[in-house]
Amino acid sequence: MSRTARSRTPQSGPTHSRAIAGPGSIALVDVNCFYASAERAFDPALEGRPLVVLSNNDGCAVTRSPEAKALGIPLGEPWFKLAPRAKEWGLVARSSNYELYGDISARVMELLGRYSAWLEMYSIDEAFLGVKGTPEELQRQGFAMKTAVRRNIGVPVCVGIAGTKTLAKLANKWAKHNPAFDGVCHWDAVPAGQREKLMAGLSVIELWGVAARLTKRLNGQGIHSVLDLARADPVRIRDRFSVVLMRTVLELQGTPCIPLEEERIGRDQLIFSRSFAAPITTGTALRQVLSVYAQQASARLAKHGLQAKVLTAFAATSAYNPLGSVYPSVCVTLPMPTADPVLLARAAHTLLPRIDDGVRYAKAGIMVTDLRPAGQQAPLAVFANPHEERGIGPLLEDISRRYGRGSIGLGHAGLRNGPDWTMKRGMMSPRYTTDWTELPVVKAM
């Protein structure tokens, strides 16, 4: 894999951006079947074969290659239903390899940064870019981006270019599903009659931000297709629905209304939760889970310079538990805003008296809320926390980052050898780009 140039785009939070978008067009670049494409980038034998990538604990299909979709495999289909016929279909399954996907995503965003005046990372596999030029120039630039990502990163992308984000989303959809566009669609380069025909063939539910419930309401007003909505009166839509939908109408009509999303500095809450590979049936085991999550929460808070005033801890049985669902939880107001792993763990452990041994808990987690900038409220000397003053939380995170997760822990979150509640990823490919021991090996013949 070639190394891409370092982007000037700072990465922090769910989105990252360089500058306010000025006049020009917007390109939406989206990686096709991202998880599956990332797997194929390092394993060419997967090309052309039906491939599914599974959710946590190898539960269900969250990504399907085009070949898997052609077999009629629905999104979210449990693996235990697919496994008996996998050999017959030639179906390959992979566990979610988040380390690999995150690195591939970062490389794609860095490369795209060469082509844009500004960049907004919308999700792990897609980004909005600010581009300028004539329709012909932008069409060529779209193909240049597509070719560069494929050649340098090894994953296929589609590019949609238009004057607004909503139209860029639509152009990207057409580029992906209509072979005539060859993966790149510039809205203004498509004849008006063809644009109307394409919009008339799309239900409003295909639009960015329009879900099933809103689609039903729109249908009740005689608005069924994207073209119907594009021809609607924006003021009438605002009065009958919302300002948000009015902006969508204006964007469909060519007026930019959805601004560049600035980097999010503040955070409302942090949640650490995961389903278990094997159910937990004892309070002792759950104590370890809560301790690990408290330590992770402490590290994340410290990283962002935040402290929490409220912690909620919870556990839950499976929704399919034949004895009925159980969902114990506690909400603890901390004496002072803190990011100390000791105090957070103690607060989380107040859930334990509500845990019944023998009950098969399938999930647990903690949530910290009422987040505030660290140091905003200095405690009185009598309430000062020695662990926080000594930076125990950041120290644990620094050691873990240097020597790996599980190299150090605090209390019940201490050293451990593969507890059976950790996530199961039995079909995971190597972390080719993020682990020295799993680097790809090329053998010369």
C-alpha cells in the first residue's frame, strides 16, 4: 500500500474540517461497501466472491459485497443462519476489524485532502469536499480522485458533485448504482430531462435525512418521489413539516442551506457499552467489566480535557431471554466533577447490589454525563482527590497506548488473560497496517 501525503485537515471528534466553505461546488466521496473493500485491499482472493463482514461478537452481517447482495442476503442477517449454506454459496465471512478500517479511513481522508479547498468527514467511509471549476474540470477531478484512491489505498470510491450537499448525495447515489456514470456523476453535467427522470424514479425515503415515518407523512400529502419534493413550495413544507425539511427542499432546488459542520468541541456524554461474547452470571465478573469501562471513560475524559459530574451504570439480559428481560441500573451524582478512574469505578460498582448471581447478563455499560472542562471548578482542600492530582488516569492511558491494552490496569480492571466476556472476533483478518506483528508479507518467487 502506498503512503499518502499528510492532509492539512486536523482530526478531532466525529468530524474534521479545514476552513469555511466558500463559493463553489461540493463533492461527496464515498467508499463502496467500505468494510468489504478494506478486507479485499489486502486479500485479492476475496475479489468476486460473496463476502459479509459481521457485527460485534460475529453476530450478523453489517456489510455485504455486491456478490453477497446478489444472493439475497439481507442486511442484519444473523451469521448462524448463513453459516450452514456458506460453503454451498462460496460465502466468506470476516469479523469486524475496526483497527484496519479506521486506518484505511484515515488514509483515504488524507489523500482526498489534496484535492479540496475544505473537507468535512461525514462518516468513516465518506466525506464532503469543497471543489471549484467548470463542470468539465470537476468531472475530470472526480475521476482523478477515484483513480488516486483506488491506486494508492486499494479501495473503490464513487464521487457525486453538485452545488449543495443534498444534491451531491443524490449524484453520488446515481454514480454508484448507474453504470453509465462510471462511478463519477456531476449534477450539472447531466441533462435536465435525465435529472428529472432519475428523481422521479426515487422515493423520498432515498433522500438524506428522510426516514420511514416522515416518508409516510409526505406520501399523505401527495409527495412520493424526490421530484415531487423538489417541486414543492418550501414555505408550505416548513409550515406543515419542519425547517429542516424546508432546507432539504431548497437544497434540491439548488440553494445551499446545510453548512459545513464545524469541529465539535463540546460533548454531551460518553458511553462505554458492549454485548458479551459469553453471558456474565456473577457479580464478580461484572465488577471487572465495570472497572474496565470506568478506566476507559477516565482515559477518554482526560484526552478531551473533560470531567464528569454524573455516572450511570447498567446491565441487561438478552431481549430473547426466556425468563424475561432484566435491566438493572443506577445513576450516581459524583461529589465533584472528576475524570479519576478510582472514583468512576466506585460509582459504577454501586450497581453490583442489584446484580443477581445466576442471571445471564448479555450486556453492560457505563455512561458519564454533565461533562465540564477540567479545572473549571477547583475543589476545597478537604475534598481534593490525590489520584486525580497525580494524573493516574492519563498515566494508565499512556502505558496502555505504548504497550497495548491489558498491559496495565487499576484494581479489578487489572492484568487479565482474555476474560470470556470480551468481544468474540473468531474470523478476523490481520490488522495489516496498525500492528507490527501482523504486517502483510510479500513472498518473492
